[in-house]
Amino acid sequence: MNLRGTLVTVVDLSVRLGAAPVGPPRVVMVVEGAGKRFGLGVESVQGVADITEELMEPLDAQRNSGGVVGALAHLPDGVTQWCEIDVIARESLAG
């Protein structure tokens, strides 16, 4: 992806979580992890929330999608996954 003249790698989050690719992501969020800036491609963004530690449920190795999902966040309007951006950066942008 070209971001103001700088090429930025985009990682498709659904593919990284094990889903089959269905086309290019509809939304790209620019994030920073493990010292690297990259795009995180998602289908949609439902909102932004302040998440405190009390709302987090840590996940064991069987449920964390290879370390990518660090916890579940229990919010008033439902449960969402807390992704470990550093893990995604290290594994997807190696080299």
C-alpha cells in the first residue's frame, strides 16, 4: 500500500487468523509493532473502545491462534479479540 509516498506492507488479519482469503481487505489500519509500521487489513472496524485490564480474559495456547490473539475483551456490547500486534509484526514481516 502507498501511504503518502511510502510503501507499507499490509497483513490480512483474517488470513493470519486461519481463514481462507476472500479478496483484498476492505479497511487497512496502520499500526506499529516490534518496531515496524505496517497495515493491518480487516473487513470492517466497528468502533474504538478503552479497554482496561479488568475486562481482559487471557487465552491459553489452544485458543490464541498461534499467539496472535492475546485475550478476549469483555465489553458492554459483546466480546472482542485482543490481537498482539508485536507477534503479527515479528511473524508476518520477518526478514
